[in-house]
Amino acid sequence: MNIWSMTLKEILVTIRNKRAFIFMLAFPIILILILGTALSNNFENTSSIGKIHILYYEEQANSYTKPFHDFMAAVKKSDLSFEKTTKDAGKQAIAKAKADGYIELSNKGIDLYVNNTSGISASVIQGLLKGFSDQYNLISEVIKVNPQQAKQLMASSSPTQHIKYITLNPGKKPNSMDYYAVVISTMITLFGALSTVALVHGENIQRTADRLLLAPIHRYEIFIGKMLGSLFVNGICVLLLVGFSKYVLHTNWGNHLWIVILILLSSVLLATSLGLMLSYILQNSASARTIIMIFANTSALLGGSWFAIPTPGWINFLSPLTWENEAVLKVIYANDFTATIPTFTYNLGFSVLCLLIAIFSLRRREGL
């Protein structure tokens, strides 16, 4: 009964602290909106190569004239522009990089000239022209054998069918708002350690520590009550943040929300344990808050809370947020649970270590 009374007391004290509630709820929401909007371009998965300018020259009365004009009409819809030129002008334009490609048509065949600086544009032109050439040669051979079938082949063929758009790593990826909803939620759990420090040192500041020690309540009941109260309040704040981002900001939290919530709650336990440990090790609350701020901000920087880290190195995995963000994002976007168990192990192991140190320090102290 004493433990539950102590827990309820800590919950009520924290709820009355408007500054703490604003910090745990309003601050992360504002961060999600600012970072998600300002850095949206960093999460774009598509890019445009712009208009592709192609010059061409055709000799009079060559066998490619009619098919090539049909080809040009078809691919003009794909941001390709064709311009007729002379032999010398076409080659000079390529040499000076004033065009992406130059095509010569004659009865001997098709010659393509591109500039090395054209990059992707040159590859697109080569791919299209190869498709046209293969189709032309195929139809020419079919005409010799079966002219009727050649007509059907020409009717069903399109030059643009020779290009296939394939996405590498085709799995879903978060946009900026989705990403920052996750990483800010995990980050704010660490800052919950500040409220835990306030609960412990608040008794001394309000001069209620002596009265608690004189009351018929054991110190371990006070310890457990404060821990449960802090866990409850910080856990509720995180759940409210997830709910707001999901239903108001419409961010993606995947199909396994309960696993994501368990990961976040394990982070809340880690932060609460850290706050308790520092509160009982350090007599000065200012020192405890300073250490927490340094730890939380360093973890946020290494864990990708401010900027996405495509390939985390070993130093990034010193931050608990790297483990948590990787686990949550894998669950949401890949239905991959391989990082979940290591993350739980990391958080629970660190929490147990902090609690053991806090209990050892409490036993050596005379007061709270």
C-alpha cells in the first residue's frame, strides 16, 4: 500500500509541474514539425535528369527514315527533344557538350556520338537507340519471312518498351516526417531522466525528506514508488507523443505498433534507471542534470536524432538511440525483428546495472 501511495504522489507531483509536461510533449512535437519540414529534401527518393537534347542527321532516302521518325514521336513524351542538324554541326555540338547526343542515320546503319560528361543522359540515349535498333532489325528479318506477322509486331511494339525502370533496394523508406517522429520519440525518452532526478532531489528542495523518513514507510518503498511514478509519467508522455504523431501528423508507425511501443518503454526504463542512479550517486541535482543533458545530447547526435546516418559506425552504436532507432525503423518498414532482441538486451542490461548502483548507493546513505 505504501508503494502505491508513493507512486500516486509522484505522479501527481509531476503532473502539476507544467514546465516538465510542456518539455516532454510540446517540445518534441515542435521538433518533429520543424525538422520534418525543413529537412524534407534529404529524404526524397526520386531525382530528375531533366530534358535530354539529341541532335540527328539523316541522309536522303535511307531505310531508317520512316521508322526513326515514328521512334522520335513515341519517345518525345519522355522528356527527350530531337533537333535536326548537319554532320559537322552535330559533331561540334557533342565536342563542346552543347547536346547530350548526336545520331547519324544512313543506309549503312546508325552511328551515335555522346560526350563523356553527359553521364546518365548518354546512358538513356544509348539504351533507347539500342532498343530501336534491335526492334528495327527484328522487324526487317520478320518481313522477309512473314510480312503479315511483321505488321502485327509493329502494331504491338513501342520504343519505350525497351527501357525498364528498376528500383534498387525497393523496400519502403520513411519520409522526413515519419523519420523524425520515430527518432524524436526515442530521444525524448532519454530526457525523461531529468524528471526522475527532480522527483528524488525534490524532497530535499521542498524540505519533505525528513518527514518521509519519520513516516511509517521504508526507504525501499520510497525508492520503488519514485521509480514506478517516473516510469508511469514518462511512459504516458511517450504514448501521447506517438498517438499525436500517428493520428494528427499522420506519420507511419507500421503494422506492429505494440512492438514499437515495447521498445520505447524499454528506453523509458533505461532513462528512469539512469536518473535514479545519478540522483543517489550525486548529492547535487544540478550535477546530475548536467550529466544527463550531456549523455542525452551526445546519444542523440550519435543516434541520428538530428540528421539521418545512412551507415552507422561502431562509435554510433555506443548510443542507445542508435540501437532503438534501427530496431524501430526495421520493424516499421521491413517487418524485420532481428534488431529488437539486441535492443531490449541493451536497454534492460543497462537499466539493471543502473538500478543496482542506485540501490547500493541508497544503502550507504543515511537520508533519501
